[in-house]
Amino acid sequence: MNNQKDKEKAKEESTQKVSINASESTANGAVAAQKSNPFLSFFSKIRSSLKNSSKETKQTLAYIAQRLVLMLITFIAIFFICFILIRLLPINADSGMKDPEIFYLNMVAQGRMEKVVDAAGKVTYRNIPVFRQLWTFLANLFTPGNSAPWGYSYKIEWLSSPADVLFKRLPPTVLINVYSMFISIPLGLLLGIYMALKKNKWQDHFLSVLVMLFISVPSFVYAFLLQYVFSYAWQILPAMRADASAGWFSFEMFRSMILPVLSMTFGSIAGFARYTRAELTEVLTSDFMLLARTKGLTRAQATVRHAFRNSLVPIFPMILGEIISVLSGSLIIENIFTVNGVGALFLQSIQTRDYDVFQFVAMFYILIGLVGTLVVDVSYGLVDPRIRMGSEK
Amino acid sequence: MALAKKNSLATAGISPTTPVLSKDLFVRYKDEKDLHDQAFETKPVSYLADCFKRFAKNKASIVAAVIIFLIALYAIIVPLASPRSHVDSVRYPNGYMDSNFSYVLPYNPLFKGTGFWDGTKTETKSQNDYQTMLYGDSNHSRFVKLLSTSETQVGFSTVKAYKVRVDTYAVGNKNVKLSPAQFADLTSYEKEHEIYRTPKSIMKPLVDVENYLANYETEIIADGVATSTAAGIIDFMRTYYNQNSNVYFALSAKTASGNYSQNRFSPILDSSGKPIDIYKHDGANHLIYEELVSGEYNVRVDYFDYATFRDGFEPYFIFGTNDAGQDIFLRLAKGTQFSLLLGVGISAINFIIGLIWGAMSGYYGGTADLIMERITDIISNIPSIIILSICSIQFTNNVALKAALGESGIIVLAFLVAFVYSGWVGVASTTRMQFYRFKGQEYVLASRTLGAKDGRLIFKHILPNAIGTLVTSSVLMIPGVIFSESSLSYLGIINFSTSGLSSIGSLLNEGQAAGLQYYPHVLLFPCIVISLLMISFNLFGNGLRDAFNTSLKGSED
């Protein structure tokens, strides 16, 4: 789910939102309704209270605050939905549980089950209704000194807290994503610029076909291809990730990460190249470029100083989004190359039905998605103050 | 020139102080004729015809459409026409599979003998294995070609290794049990093909293993091997005979250095260099081909020929087989069918839901829009993998649902819920955007002024203008659904194994379980099909988008 393609889709959607809101401002009905909205009037009060700063900064801050609160509301709503759905799943101390006694003790302590002793003295455990569970959970969460509000891992790591399990899995994921980002962003931008400059020449046509291929072909296909060619047929690179004992920055670790990084990069490079090409060709044909050339700038000067900087307006937020999503691992790539990162943990928690870990990791993924969208939207406004996503007018 | 200037001054309303224009300067144009609109000389081009014309110009999209059509044809025709999907359902309750042909490599008759795509592979054999392979009495020799030999020094002895090309379809002879009716059929089949009791027959003479082993045991004990060691060697040799049913000859456990090996056996050769057979003979010294034990015939058959007789087709597989010996060509067709149907079906449902939702939120706007947007915000931020895994666990634990829908029904339902639940959000936002674009335009206002109701405005005036964009986005949704489905079933979040269904993703999962290192063909063909589908759908969708984009009209001519 969190592969390159999805990221790209999210970005495309967020760029679509720009145009939605641009058209929204022309739609009188929507604006009138937004003005009477209690939330928005609350924000306009905040806005008017910020008198000391300049008008522009105030507007930006209020806008960010507004988006933050909206994001929080969305997150809480999603959390409630997920909490209820996950707590409704059948749970018992099935086979593979290390110590059912402790499991049930914890379940009772966390208000998820109650002990029932029938007339024959037989002990069974009964689920508590899910809304009461939600209430207990919230109460526990805001009680200071409560050691494990998020529950425990019962399958992956006996009685560790889900947060600990997750943070242990972060380094490989972050490392792979960072490597892939360092390769794909510069290469993608450079390719895009080259294609835009060579527009409609054979170089552009050739690269466009390649970009189209790399965007369409699923990343697991080139992951398999790379793994087969480099690890099994030629045997020059390891097929699996090296274990962590060698240290995260050792050469051995780096070598074992080449293949997963490469298979993540291809789609990402192609995405950046296509986007940059589209933006830059649009800017290159605009009138101010003609003016720049007329006033005596060389083609290189005009391209770098005027065209490229302007084309970065929509690309910069895209890069920021990429940086945020460094934390979330790709399920498929981590599965193929046995990287025990966050994506693998997510999958493992589903397969072993370790519900507390599943819930925690799912919420982690959702939070990253939300923050990513928020940062992208806000940074549009910071890069180009004319853009206000979701603004009134 | 001067006249024109004065004229423009006059029309511009700059009051001329002296009127200099006299009436006779103006001549009436075509005064003598009536003015009429001219009739069109060309035929009017409808919107769709125009779109189609633009689409037909795009070569890549045409090729993509043809590829999609061919893949769909493959997915529909192969399960209908392949003899492998019409096998005896009593013998194969879960469809054709034969574990004796597990992991045979792809075989294409066009490439026979080339070493590529002809079902052969390269293996390295020890000397014993190599000799045993050469002397089998099967109709199909596993040995194809000797590529090279190598010698390595191990301790004091040299070990010879043979690099050979072997035919994976030559599975050799197998011991099978036949009912009297089946035995009679097989006998008449052999007689019909004039191979009955000939060297090319399907039924091979039985091998008298026990008799030989008893003799051999006394022989090696006489040679000075301890009784317990001899019993061990004989046990291993018995297992070896049972596992390799094409070994019809006497084996020796003696190595080149004169010791007895526990697990390495080589054929005993006679003076002419041929192995000595140990077939069973009856009292008249005739070979015995069958034994009737408790109502069933024990026979030793050449398995490839026997399978051809049994199933009515030669067990050659153009894409090879998987672990269970199922035909990948057929399974991939079924899987593609499932994936395509799922993709098209879910896209259609999402299209309808998204259209209604987006039209309402875009047309009415205001508070309705605000609330609906928040709902889609929440829905679209829950990844479908979470919903799918919750559905999958919940449904498989629900006994009543399982009884009502069956295993395969549950899988389809889980996919439906997971993909429909958030899939329509994309269509809804596109529709909403289109409605915002068109609802403020003058022609809508004009229609509204004339008294058109909401329904008429939505369906007659706004929707037809937006339909091109919407159709394109829903066509582009199909590869998205196929991709998500295949990645999620590849990851094993939905378990296909017991349901009898297969999808491209479940085949990928199988391929990874088989091991990319050893059996890449299991993974190769699903990968090719899904890549082709993704590329073609994207090209096709882009072609559609350009075709429906009227602003491109004439830009490329």
C-alpha cells in the first residue's frame, strides 16, 4: 500500500486539490456556507487576535493552525473507527500464545475482558462491549503513570509495548528510504530538466517511453528481476538484507541494501522526471522566459534562474512529502528482500494477529499519511503565498 | 485609409464636430440578392466520433487496446478450451494437478531441442547418478546432452562430476495401482497402438527387488561386511529402488576404492558394458508385467506415456507447472480472469458511487459539500490494507457467512468491501471538481432560468460535459485495482490456497514460495502478464484522456 505508486497518487491528488479549491473560490454557494461555519469563524477570531505580526504572517499562521486542527479531528475520527474495528476482531489466547494466564490477566487489567466463573467453578473470559473498551482506553491514556495504555505485543515480542517494537524496526526502513530518496530526487529532477530542454527531440521521446514503462510496471516486478539477475544468476549482490550485527553503516549492510534501494528508486525517479518535465515545459513557454532572453540572459541563465526556480513551486512540496514518508516502509519491497523494517512489522502483525501492534502500526501509518498531506499543502502556501489550500477565498 | 479612420472615430463615439460623411459613400453589400445561411457541405461530426478519430490517431493507445483485448481473450478462452480444464472431476476434484510433474519447466514445441523454453535444464550429477540416469528403461530419457565433465580431488580419490542437460518432463517410470477396468483400458490402448509388450510399451516389466536384495545381502556378507552394516545398506538400497522406479537393473554398493557405501549405488555392468536386469519372471521364464493384489493391479508404467493415455493429452506445459504440478498456463488464465473481473467490477461500482456522491457534493455545495468532504477525508485516509485484513479475519471467523458464501465467496466479498470502501473517493473528487467547473457557467444559468429542475441540470447539462474526464479516470482505476489486488494477495493478506480461486497476486505468492532461485518460471509469467496489463491500461487510459480532451482538437494536425 505504501509503495511509490501510491505516494505518487497521493501527490497527484493533492495537486488536484489545488485546482478544486481554486474553482471553489468562484463558487459562491460554497463560500457563503463556509462563512457561516462555526469552525471557520473560530479561526477568523484567532486571526483577528494576532495583531502584532504583519498581516501576511498572521494569515499564514492562522491557515496552518486551521489545517492542523482539521487534521487532528480527522485523525481522532479515524482512530475511533479503527479502534472499534480492531477491537471487534475475535481475540483469545490461541495456539502460539506464550502464557495464556498473563494474557488474560492483562486483558482484564486493561478493561477488555471480564472474568466469569460459572456454577461449576469453570473460569471463562468474556469480551466487554467495544464502546466501554474505548472509554477505558481513553481513561487509561490520560491517566498519568499508566505503563501500557497501548497494550502489549503477545506474538512478535512477548509483552513488549507496541511502541518499542515499532521503534526497533525503524532504522532499516529509514535507511533504505533515505538512500532511495538521495538517489531518486536529484536523478529524477535532472532527467526531467533534460527531457524538458530536449522537448520533442529523440532524447525526449526515448526517455518518455522509459519513464512510462517504469511508472507502469509494478515495483515488485523489478525487485524480482534485480534479485534474480544480481543475486542468483550472477551472484554479485546478496539477495537478503544483512543482519544488524554488522552495524547500520557498515559496508556489508550497504551492499545488502543496494537491491532494495534500487528497486524502490526506479519508479520514484520516473515519477519525479515526468512531473519535472511537465512543469518545466510549461514554464519554459511562458512570456517571462521570452523577456529574460530578450534582456540578454543566456539560455542556461534563463533556465536556471527563472524557469527552474518557478517550476520548483509544485515539486518542492512533493519532495517534502517524500521526506515525511521516509518513516513508512514499503510492504512489498521489505517482504521480497526480508528487510525487517516497519512494513515487515505491519505485515507480521497482521499475519500473527498481534492486534495491539497492528493497531499501533496502522495508526502510525495513518498519522504519517495525514502529516504528509498537511506538510505538502502548507508548503505550497509557503513556496508560493498565492496558493492557500482549502482557503475561504 | 483616411475614410476608415474617420469612420472608426464615428463609431467609437468621439463626437465629430462636423459630420463629413455623406450617405452616398456607403454601398449596400449584395443588394440585389436575398441573404441566406449556406447549407453545410460536410457531414456534422458528433462528439463521440470526433473523440474516436482522435483516439485512432494515437498508435500507442491502439496497440495497448489490442494487447488488453488479447490478454482478455486469453483469460476467457483458455479456461474454456484447454483440455486441462476439462479433466475427470472425480480424479481431480481441485482441477488438473499431477505432483509427479511438479515444477517441470516451460515447454514450447517450437523451441524443441534448442535448450531454451524446451523443458530442459542443466544439472550437475555425480558419476553414479549419471550412469543410473543413462541406463533407465523408460521410454523418455531424462538425459539430453552432456555439456562437460570435471574432476575434483577429494582426499585420495578423484570425484567425477557431469554437467548435463536433462529433460524435466522425463519423470521416468512409476509404480501405480490400477483398477481392473483401468487395467483393461490400458491394455487395449497399448494393443491399439501396437506397443503391447514391446520395448516402447507403457507398462514395463516388474522388477524383482526383494529377491535381488536377499541375494545381494548374502553376497556382501560373504565379502566380509558385518551383518548389521549389511542390513543397513540393504535398507537404503530398498528405499532407492522404491524411489527410482526406472532402475530395473542390479545395483552395487561397492565404491571404486573397494569399500561399501551406505547411500551411493552404481549399476553392475556385464562384460558388454550393459547393466544386468533383475526383472521378475514367471515359471516359463516370461516377463511379468502386472500383479493382482487385493483387487488392484500393481504395474510399473512409463509415467509420461501413462499420463498421456490417462488424461487424453500429452503432459507438456507451455508455462511449466507449480509445486502441485498444476498447469501455470491455465491457472494464469484463470487468475487473470479473476483479476480483470475484479478490476472492472470494482471500478464500475466505484464509478457509480463516486458519481452520485461527487455530483451531490459538487452540485449542492455549501454545508453539504463541507460535511461530505470531511467524510471522504476520513475514509480516504484509512488504507485499504487495514480494511482488507480486518475483513479477512472477521469473515473467515464468521461461520454463518462462510457457510452461506463458501471460501471463494468470502475472498470476493473481502476484496469488494476493502476496495469499494475507499475506491470511489477518487471518482467523487473528480466529479465534484467537474461540477464546480460547469455549474457556474452561463448555459446552466440559462437553463435554470428557463425552469429546469436540479435533476435535469445534473443529468442533461452538467454530466455530459464531464463524462469524458470521468470515463478516463475510471478506466485508469482498473489497473489501480488490479495492482492493489495483486500486491495484497501477493503479501498473503488474503489466503487463496483453500478456495480453488486464483488471481495474479496469488500466483505471484506461489512463485515466491517456490523460490526465485530455483524455479523462476513460476514467477516469470504472472510478472509478465501484470506488467503488460499495467503498461497497456496506462497507455490506453492516456489515449482516452487525450481523445476526450476537445481542446486538443486540431492542435496536432
